[in-house]
Amino acid sequence: MKADIAVVGSGLAALVATRTLQQAGRNAVLIWPGLSSLYFTYATVDVLGYADDTTVQPVEQPEAGVAQLIADHPEHPYAIAGLDALRGGTALLTEWLGEAGFKWQGSLARNLLLPTAIGTPKPCCLVPDSMAAGDLRRDEPIVFCGFSGYEDFVPELAASNLARAWGRGDQTVRALRLALPGFEPGRLFTSIDLARSFENEAFRRDVATGLRAVLDDGTVRIGMPAVLGLTHDSDVHAQFENEIGHPVFEIPTLPPSVLGLRLFDRLRKHIQESGVEIIWAAPAHAAEVSDGRCRRIHLKSAGRELPIDARAYVLALEDTVDGAMRAGVHDVIDPFFHQTLAHHAVPTERTNESLFKPQPFASIGYPVTDRLQPGGEDGRPLAENVFVAGGAIAGYDPVGTKSRGGLAVATGYRAAKEAMAA
């Protein structure tokens, strides 16, 4: 199969790179290796939440924070991609979300501070409208609403933690649980079960009636798990909020979260309907390189091997989720050039005993040139027409700084631009 530019990946970086190529009129093919990292995301675009992984003071102005990060760490992927790539990629994504039917808000000028499902404040840059009322810089008291039989959100835990972290007194945050109409006592159910039910007008009206009956404060806002619809989420949220008469905000729960499903399914469908060809469930396992250029990559397709010939390639991979790396007992190897990305005497060297500290494995990836090309041991590109984007770039861990989404957008956008130039 022949293509102008091939993008390999299944996360936000791959989607942004593909959309950038499409908007430029290039014939792009998107190779979707397998499981999407979007299922496991918080379903917001976090550009920069914290200046580093040791500080507890959130960044208020993400663009200014990234500019300072670039000045302090010129080797960081943000510095390589460039501030213009972040601005351009964010503008492209914001416009695309609107075209795909999403209602989102936010900008690079200011972070929102939103509560997580366990009640910890989290700085976010671009968010769905259905989450925005949770901004902790607002003054209204919060009531966390859970449901009997639903175990993926514990409102009492969220309220207890946020009351301590937010620091505005015990009466500012509280919790309640509702029994749901049509769900038998003792039955366990999932977020997807609830999301489907909330698309039913009668069910939604009954829940709103029950919630109004236990609210004794007209100034509160309601925080609830992100289950307000699978496909018609904007309408469901607006109607439910109107029926209750209070601001309502959704909180992402355990993966795969409903918010992640909404984002993945709609962007995927929109890019297909726009004419981009997608090759499904075909992980790449080798690249043919000659004279400093990648001539072909090989995919593992159903019952056969599928070669892809393209003028340039964007490896927009997300760590091990979509096959960016092959981890053995001692070595971590990339699937394209079969280069050793990391070596460990024992596998436990890749991890930190504390879950709350940076994990060494998160920083494993491709070393890249100043054009985001994968680099060899001598610093020269392994192939001049291959460019890397997303979480597979070496040398940084986006978890501690809450910057995964912004880095995916900036590197995906810049890698696509470089691929067109190549």
C-alpha cells in the first residue's frame, strides 16, 4: 500500500498529526495499532499543571509556564516542539472539537482547577463544558453525588479529601448517595450502564426529582461521575442541569472512562468521515531503511504482513499502550528500528517503589533530534523522513507535571509539519 504520509498511533498525538496533515491537503493514512490510550486519559487536555514533579503549587497560566519550562530546560520535548507548535496545535484541536460536535472551553492563558474522583484538585487547560462548573476557583459549595450500587465513584471519599485540600470548612463540601430508578437493590453496574440510562428522558427526570428532594441549599453545585450520556452528552448535561436547577459538573472515573470513550469515538468517526483512511489493529514491527531514509514499514495484519510505502512517517505512539516499545527482561527495544532504548540489570530498576514518585519507565523512549527525528547513538537521525510525537519521546515524564495532553498536541502538530517538509 502506498501513501503520501503515514501516521502510526492511537492517541491524541496521532489524531492531531493526522488532522494537521488533512487540513494541509495531504493524503495521510492513519495506522491504528490497537488499544487507544484515549480510553485511559482524564479526557481533558492538560498543557502544564505543575512546573515540575516536586512542586505542589499549580500553574495558573499554562502558556507562560511552558515558556519558562523551555527557558529552563532547552532539551525538554516542549522546547524541541516549540511554543508555536503548542499554540498552532491547540488552535487546530479547539476548532476540530467544535466541528466534531463537542462543546469544550479553556485556553492557554488560564488553567481550571477541577476535583478528581478521589477529591484532589487537578489543573486542566481545555475541558468539556460538562466539567467546567467544577472549577475550584468558584465560590459555590459542592455536593458530591454518588449512586447506590455504583462502585466507581465514592462521594464520601471525594468530599473528605477535597474538604481538606480546598480548605474552606466542612460545610463547603459534602456527599450524598441516591438510589436509582429501575436498578434493583444490591445490583452492581458500570459507568456505561449509567450513561445509557441517562440518555432516557424519564430516567433522567426521576433522578433529578430524587436529587432535588435531598438538596437543602439553593447555592450548591453538584459533582457527579461522568455518566451523563454516551453519545448525546452535551444535550443530556444541559437538560439534567436544567431539571435540577443547580450547576452540575462531571468527574472522570476509573478507565475506561465515559469521557474518554466520547472523545475517542467521536474524533475517530469524524476523521474517517472526512476521508482519512484508517488501518485498524495492525501494529508495525519493522522498518526498511536505506540511504538514510525509511522506504517502507511492515504491519502485522490479520493473517498476513502489510507493507506501507510512504514519503514520510510520523510515529505518534503513546508508551507501551499502542506498541511503542517492546520490554524484555533487561532491554526495552523499539519495534521499528530495533534499537535498544534502555537496558536494566534487573527489571525492577524501571520502577519506583512509591506509586507517588516519578517512575523511571515513564521516561524511556526515542531520543530525538531538533526536528523530532528518532536519533541513534551518534545523535544523527535513524531516518531523515521519520518523526516522533507523543509519549514515546525519551527524557520526560508528563504525569508529575500534568502535561501529557499539551505535549501530544505540540509534538503531533510539529511532527506533521516536519513530515510535510521532508
